[in-house]
Amino acid sequence: MKIPRNLTGLELIKLLKPFGYEAVRQTGSHIRIQTMQNGQHYETIPRHDPIKIGTLNNILKNIAEHFDLSKEELAKQLFE
């Protein structure tokens, strides 16, 4: 599945809510989110429009590893 190239940081945070992620703080243009599902996990999301594809790819890889999914499985759940 192709990763969307026009996704903003705020849109990504909304898509991650079903995985238990909530914004805990913001410093400048970066928002720190956390989940307690499957153990505690933090991720920093840039509040950019759009998020650069390499940055988005790395964020999705980290989240997929936390939930023991492949990046493709996570992308399918988020973007379909």
C-alpha cells in the first residue's frame, strides 16, 4: 500500500487515536504523543503540512515495531 504524500501532522495524530495515542505536549512545531497499549510508547510528530515522506516512513516503522506489525499492515489499517 502506498503511503499518502499529503498527510499533515495533525491528520496523522487523528489516525493514530484508535491505537491509543494521545498528544501529551507540544514544543514548537513538534507534538509528542504517547500510548499505553501494548506497553508505553512515545513518538514525536512534526506539525508540518505535509510531513516529509521519509519522516512519515520512520514514524510508521517505529509504531509498527511497537505493535508487532509490519509497516504494510499498519499502513493498511491507517489508510484504508
